[in-house]
Amino acid sequence: MKKQQLLRVHHSILCHLAVLFVLVSGCANEDNDDVANGVTNSTDMTDDGTAADSIDTVDGTDATELTVDCSAAVPAALRECVTARSLVTAQCYTDSNAACANDNASMADVMNTLEKSVRDVCKDDDYPNRTVDALAARVAQSCISESDSLAWRAFGGPQGAAWAIADDEAKACLAATHNAGTELLGQQLDAIIACATDLQCDPSTVSDARETQESDATTAILAACPALGNLIAVSPEVYAQRVAHQADCIAAAGLADTSNVSLRCGPSYAQFEVKRGEWVQVVVDGVEFGTQCGDGTDYAFWVNFAPEGEPLDRVLVGLQGGGVCIFEDDCLGKPDGLFNALDDLPFSAGILSDDSDTSGYANWTRVYLPYCTQDVFAGGGTVEDLGSISVPRFGSVNLRAAVRMVRDVLWKAIDAEPGPGFRPDNLVAMLGGWSAGGYGTIYNYHWMLDDLQWPRTIAFPDAGLALDNGELLGVAGLGLVKIPAWGTRPHLPPYCFQGECAVGPILYNAISPRLKQVPEQQMMILTNPLDDVQMNDAYFNNNRPFWINTMRKAYCETRELPGINYYFTSISDESVHVISLRDDLWLESVDGETMKDWLWGAYTSPDTVVSRVEEADFVTAIPGVNPYPCDVAP
């Protein structure tokens, strides 16, 4: 970034502070000639007579420093950082079809400006329990992750997949969308910060103003890009909604005191209390979070926070299985209990064992998400009319609400202790599920990385390969129908949301280019090849050789994709559905490594993980099964 641009950022921060405190005037025009030439229009006395201190600007010239405290400087500086970094990021996508390189000089200038703004006015404990070092690192992380998320949503992931294939008209549309999102984010933060620092502020007035800003941004995006949903899955309205939510999370990270504002993210929005070392059921407020089960009852989940003495920010999220109903007869034939979450209980076996000798995750924070919508955790919040039965499809909505609730409670608990505070980039998570929950894992993994911004999340789908049989009645064909019918599209990645993206290997190919930004980002795919339940749920109609041969081909075609790894047990004499919840298989070796050690290695040494797959005796045990078309262990 050029020196003149850097000065504008410094000046913009001062201007925002001036507006907040009604200290000075004349800051509206940031592009005046004096500022562009590195000279600020400063005086020795503010409008209300408050003295100001003279300091040097970054180029050594004399300027005026407003006397402001840390709690005012930090959120203003964070707001400017997110805006400036978003503009630089947009330029990188324009120039290279991808996110900025790690050594991008303009990006470094933006981050240096943020750090200087914090360190110039803050000291240890200005923010409760935070040193200046911890505070500076925390707001830097927020700036980076939130501006990245904003860009990834518009351009199709960090790999810029949507941007790379767009024609000129589509690129103009995506650029306008990102620009409107950047502007909306700044407006939302301005409103929040102004109210947070004004004890006379009426939060309802701010809420109304923010709704108007969001509506105006939606209108602007719709005018510039009416076909946005066809490019990146989300409508202008959903895009604006997600930007507004980001503003809440940024404000929660940057403000020292949020008591005077209503945020739907962060410690002040925590919905329940931490109870360490014990499973606790949480019933979700459906009105507040938009959640619902298939029988219309409230969604509920279980959480067991790490015991005292263990870090809270090691999190295992498990998605319950329970099949899927597609058609009227399917859904009518399902037991009522499969449409209700209130009576479900967490397992204690295999990876979910409460015994730390059996599972290394026993002392992690564990979250168990019941399954009550028969939509493989993909439903986006619609009610599907199947004739004599209507089924609410809220699976993805329920999952994301529960995880956000856990995030806010963790945030509150971690912030209450001295140290770095809640830092999503320090948190390590395992997101996995069994059967239908395995499908749900692959359909929601991108959200954990791109929107929730937990970059060190590992996925472990178990018995949810989502293989396609090549027929109309198959995973791909059903994806064409059910993705729109279930409102799933805006919940899929912006780089893979058409019907074919319901197919596991297709989704692996789409998500692989955005994985491994950090070592933990990878899918650890689990199954036993002989699995009649999984086979028939994918409409392979009891054709075991066809199922296993399709699986073997898919493995060979995807095994070398970055971030995609497999662990197949080798039981050929009986059908086995779900393997990571069975103690015997959890502790049994495949190709010389137990499943327990293999998954743990994804956390402790993620760059050394290799697939564990054996030929075994399937060819002779099941006539019609062909050898793997690639090299595997014997």
C-alpha cells in the first residue's frame, strides 16, 4: 500500500474517533488534497476545547493526536482494518483470481496500521484480562478472518472458484456484491460502535438503522447482480444478512464493553452457562434461532465442556445418524422418534467414549447434535410438502445454530480468564458424523472453515460416502430435486451448490483446493466397504459388487487430492454400518495403524496423515468385486 493510502487509513481512524466523541470536525473528506499529500488538517484545540497532543505521522511530519482511550481506539481501528483489508483482497482476486499472497505488501501495511493504532493508545489490562500483546493479536485475527470470510463468500472460496470461471458481466456482478458488502460492514460497525460509546443511545434505534442499511445493501446488490444466486449460491438478501452477522462478531471482538448494544454474536449473546465435565442438554429457542425438528418440536442438543484443568477450545462435534426420507411413503414409514431431538442421548463408545484411555477426545469439549429432520443435516429451513405429510427440513439450520451457541458460550468462558482470550484460530475442532451425520459433515464442513472461521477444523464423515449410482434415482439425481426443495443451496459452498454437489467425490474435488491453508484442514473419510445400510440409502439396491466397485473407483480418483484421506476397515463377511463408534474397530489396525491413532494424528501431526486402505479378501469373498484400480495395501 502506498504511503498516501496508509495515511488515509490513519486519518480515517481519527475521523471515526472524532465522530464518536464529537471532538473535531472536517473529517468527512478523506481524499482531500492535503491528506493525499501526507498532511492532515489538524488544529491545536478540538471543537469542545479539549487539548490535543502533537505527534509525528508515519512519514515524519507533524500531526495532531486526539486524546482518546483504548476502548474507543480499538474498535475504530478494527473497523478501518476490515474495510482496508477487504479492498486490498478484492484487488488480489481481480489481479490473480485468488486471495492475496502471504507476502502481499499492501496487506502487511494494513495490518501494521492496525497494530500501531492499538499499541499507541493501549496498555495492559485496558481490556479486562488482556495484555496489549494479546489485544493486538486478537483484533488482528478478527480483521483477517472476517475480511477473508466476506471475500470468500463473494468470490467462491479462497481459491476464487466462482470468480475464475466468471465472464466479464459476472465478474462485475461479484465485484459489486463484495463492494456493497464491504460498505455495509463499515456502516453496521459505525452504528454499533457509536451506540456502544454513548450511554444515552437507544439500542432499538440502532437496530432500526441497521435494518435499513441491510435493506439498502440488498437493494443495491440486487440491482447490480440479480443473478447472484446462480453464481455463488446465496441471494442478495442472504448475502447482506450474513454481512450483518459478521458486524456483530467483529464488534464483539473489538469492543471492551458491549452492554449498551444488542449483538447476536459473542459473549453477550451466550444462551447458557458452562458446566464442565458433564453432559448437559440445551433446548434451542426456535423463535430466536429459526430452528425446528421434523415434528415441529424444539431442536435440542447436548454439550459436555472439557473438565477443569483441560482447555475448553478443543472441540469435538458429532452428528447423529438416522437415515433419510425422500418420498411420501418413506417419511410416513419413519418412526415418530426420528423427527424429535428432545429424547436423544449421546453415545459413549469409540471416538465418543468417556474413557480417556479409549478416546483422546474424552477430555475435550464435546457437542452431540441429534438428528430430527431426515434431510442429512442439509435442510435450509423450509417445509417440504409431500402430499399427506409435510416435513420441516431444518437440518443445516439446526446444526449451525447449535454450534454458534457453543461458540458464544466458549467465547464468554475463555474471555473471563487472563490470557489471549477467545481466538478462533487457536481453537481446534473435529466435525464428524455417522451415516446421515456423515453426509451432514461433508455438506457443512465448508461453513466451519469459511463462515464460522474455525480454520483448524478436521472433518471425519463416517459411513456417509454419498456415492452416486449413475441413475436418475441416485444421489446426483436427488440432489437436483432436493437441494431446491429443502432450501439447501445457500447452505452449500459458493463453489459447489448444483445437484451434482450432493455427490461426495464431486464435493471433495470442489473443496480440496481450499483445504490445507493450515495443516489441520482435511477430510478423514471413514467406512467399511461392505455396508448394506449405506449402500441402499444411496439406491444401489442390494448390489454389493456395484457398490464396492464404485467406492473403490471413487477412492482411487480422489485419494491424491490435497486434504482428502481415507480409512477403510476390511470386514468382508458381514455388513458393518458406522465404524468409529465401535470399540473393537476403533482399536483395530488397518495397514498397520489403528483408527484411534490415525484420527488423532490428524490433530497432532496433520501433515503426516496417509490413507489406510487394504485390498483384503473382498474379491474372493464377494463375487463380482474387482481389485482396486490403484495401488493399496494387501
